[in-house]
Amino acid sequence: MLNYMSYLMRVVLPDRPGTLGAVATALGSAGIDILSVTVVERGPVGAVDDLLVVLPPGGLADRALSAAQSVPGVIVESLRPFLADGVGVTGDLDLADALAERPADAAAILTELAPCVFNADWAVLLEQVDAGDVRVRETSVGAPTLGGDDLGVPERVRLAPRWMPLAQARPIGAHEDGFPPRWQAVEMALAAAPVGHDHLVILLGRPGGPAFRAAEIERLAHLAGIAASLAGRRP
């Protein structure tokens, strides 16, 4: 069976008609298919899009990079292997519908499905129960192990993050306290948002980037607010 490899490519497109089409043509000429396009952000100078692309067997990632950047003005912000399973949820409205179907489990559903919506590799739901005591409440598929030797359920985070409690959604630096040192080496991009109150936080991770942009942070905050409201966790 042929082995096709999926990659997530974030491109910055100049504000010029037909640029995305030109990128698609350039990729197609290199034998690379585009599975989906997600608009991340639009501004006065252009757009930021995430392209889920598939390389043919034996294809090199550099080929996709060169093809996209052959279009004048196009910048490839990041290119990384993409292994996440979308499980049918690809957008904010899909996630909101899933939350509404099971409001009592909204926080768990948010944690499970948010990585698909934000093209992230994983998510964890953290709760600060006391000073220096942060617990892992929920995890998505592929989430890293943050717990220590505590056998309690939920498990205690090995290094309690000093950025909790969290008053509002924001990007989180991999260098901040509470994260494994290797996360800096893999350029882990992180974003977090409170889910109803500042002691309950969803954390998303993307190894190798790209960094979470302002529009993504706003969307994450909005969806976390919906989950909190449905679960009855109002501030």
C-alpha cells in the first residue's frame, strides 16, 4: 500500500487576487494535493491560511516548501507533519454543536475535539485546586504525560505551572515554568484559555509550531466560554 504523508503548511498570502489559486497550482505541479484550507487570520496586508497537504510516496517536504514559495510574495511560516485525526469535527460550529449535544460533558468534549479545530496535536484540561497543586482533569489523544508519582485521580502535575491561575486566554511560552525542558527544543507552540474561571484551563500544544495567532486565541477563548456556560461553570 502506498504511504502518503500529510503535512500542515501555514502560509502568509499577499493581498492579491488569485494568490491562493497560484499556490494550489504550484503545489499540484509538484504532485502535492491540498486536502483542506483553513483561514486563520485576515488583515490589511493579506491572509494567513493553514493548508493540509499530502505528499506522494517518497516526496520530500522541501518540495512543498519550494513550490509554495515560488509564488511571488508568499511566505511559508511553518511546515510540519500532521497526524491528528479530525473525527469529523473541523470547525468552530462543529465543535459548538458537539458541546451542545452533551452539555454536562462540555469541558471533556472541548478537550477532546479542540486539537482538530485548531490543527494542534493535543490538549489537556488543567485545574488548580490549591497553591502549587495543579491536576490533569482531561486529556485528548496524544496528550503528553504531565503527571508525577501522585497516584491520585485526577493526577497532580509534576511541575505546577506558575502561569495559573489564568485570567484570560493567551499564548503560553514553552520556556515558562511547569513545562518539560524538551518542549523548547521541539519549539512547542502553546495556547491556553480559562474554562469558566481562572483555575480551570485548557492548554493546546503544537510541536514545531506554528505559533498561535491572535485570531486563534480569540476563537479558543470563545469556545472555552461556550463550554463553561453549557456546563454551568460561569465566572
